[in-house]
Amino acid sequence: MRHKRKFLGFSLLCLSLTGILACSYARYVSTPSLSPPADEWQRFLKAYAVIKTYYYQPVSDKKLIDDAINGMLQGLDSHSMYLTQKDMSFVEQLKTGKFSGIGLEVMPQFDSLKVISPIDSSPAQKAGILPDDEIIAIDDKPVQSMSFRRAIEALRGPENTSVKLMIVRAHEEKPLTITVTRGQIIPQNIKSQLIKPNMGYVRIATFQKNTPEQTRVAIKQLIAQNKAPLKSFILDLRNDPGGILESSVGVSELFLDYQKLGKNPLIVYSENRDKKVLYSANPTDKDILNGAPMIILINKGSASGSEIVAGALHDHHRAKLLGMRTFGKGSVQTVFPFGGDAIKLTTALYYTPSGKLIDHIGIAPDIEVKMIPHAKPDVQLARAVEILR
């Protein structure tokens, strides 16, 4: 696959697991030289002096400055944050697709952590945690008393240790208490099967570096198993929290025939606050399914990279979307070096090929089919099979 990429300035997003976003970046940019008005500096310095003088115990200058920077970033949005060297080390672990924890994609929301999605086959999923659950306490400590960073650190930990979560769930009268035993998180990224003759199914759990090639191989294997080209196909992106941007672009390209899409077709693009395009991707391959009818399964746990794929294939009339509206995470985070640490800052928003904003809106399905948690059989998949049949 050779999708065309266009970078202007800086970027980019990538993957978000257990609340820390791992960002790739084209290059660092120099920090602009700006100073707030003198009266604003005085307000800050006065607060600093009061804390240093009257707080009930001594506080280091480094802690106050670190917390001030982190507070500025967290006040902007739920994805901007201050990354310490320890955080950056964890980000590197995320890029490998293997790490220890409970396997949750979360974001801060008021006095809780909102669950975007549990990772497939993770301890969190096995314990029954669902998208849209709100974690209000970790090991009996209220989340509202913690910073986002501290809450994430409380969820992490060595294998075979446990963490007790108090969870608020829609339609449950009382909070639930769920104990999760931490483990090694190795996502089973691709699952595939021939649902019936001529009908293929592929599930993508997260968008990792090799996901486009793994998806291509899975489809080729289904074609070989079918002993004929597939006549219909289901791509399952439910509870897929996203991943590496280039991976979601590569998966989109598998199903798009650039020769049939007209002049300069897009997969996704991003704009900064000046409406300047920072990134765009164009397909350059042929459709691996040769135009066979296709349905993409989505739900409120489908975020980021999943929304890029769903938006691209839907805008190009390549696939129908079935399920529920997606999460709505379509922003670009750029990492700026900051001494030995870094600042992760939201610098742009993503748009589908037709110009639809993803962030805080999500992507609506063509066919809405609600899912009852843990219901069997899978009513959304059954509906997709019925439509394609």
C-alpha cells in the first residue's frame, strides 16, 4: 500500500490505550516566545507565593511548576497533558502492543473516568467493564480527589495484582464494585471467519503498526477458504478505540479503488485553528474485495482510527454502517519536547472526506441497531448478515 500523505507544519495523532495517548510526530517545532500580560503574571506569582508560604507542608518548586503546567493542559481538553519521562516510557510500551495493566481506554469526565472501550480479551473486558461505564473510585479512593495522571497510575500495576473499581453504569440503580486482576495486555488484533459461503468477517481490535497487512492476509485467507471471491463482507470495528493513524489509513485503502473515486480522493484530513490542512491521505491501491457489498459494525466504543475508517468508507459510498453512533474522538495531538519531559497538545481536528467533523460528534450509522450488553446471539452481527444475505 502506498497511500499518499501530505504533511504541512507538524502533527500527528496515534494510539490511545489506558488513558495515555501515544503520538507519532513528523517533527518537533520550536517553542514560540510569548509572555502573558504583566497583571496575569502577578496573579500567578501571588498564588505561588501563598502556597509556598502557607501550605501545611513544604512543597518543592518543581512540583508546583509541573502541576501548574499540567493544570493548564488539562483545562484545555481531555487529551492534552504533560508527559513525564515515565509517561514517555509507557508510551513506548504501548507502541509494541504489549504492556501490563487492566486494558482500558479511558478519558476524564467531571468527577470520574469515562470508559471509551475495554481492549479485546483484556482483564477489564473479562471482568465485564463496558463502554460508557464511569469509574468513580479506585481502591476505595474517589477519582474526583485524583488528577487524571494519578488515576491512570492507580489503574496500572504489575501482573497478578488486583484493583477494585466502583463503577456507575446507565440503567443500574446503584454503583457496581468490580475487582480486576491486572495482566499482560497482548491484544488479539485480528479475528476472521467465513460466516457462511461467500460472506467474510474480520474484526479489528486496535490499529497497530502491522494491522493493514494483517487485515489483507486475513481477507486473502478467507478468499482461499471460500475457494472463490467473497460476495459480501463485514468489518467489525465495535469497541475498537483507535490506534496508529497510518494504520487506519492503510486499512481504509484496502477497500477503496482509487481509479473509481474521481480526482484527488481523500481518506482523511486535518485542519488547525487557522483552517490550514496539516495532514491528508489519499488512496492509491485497488479494492481487495472488488466492490463486494460491505457493512461496518460500529458502536459507542468505536473511536479515533475506527471513526477514520468508517467515515472514509461511508463517504465514498463503499460501505454501510450498522450499530450505534461512534464515540467522537477526532483530534490531533502533537508532542513537544520539554526538557526531559514533553507536552502533548491538541493541535488540529480530523475530518472525513466530505468535510464532516468527527470530534465530539461521532459518526452515525445508516442502520441503527442497539446492542444489549452480553446478549447472545449478537443481534448487530445477525442483522448485518441478514442484510447482506
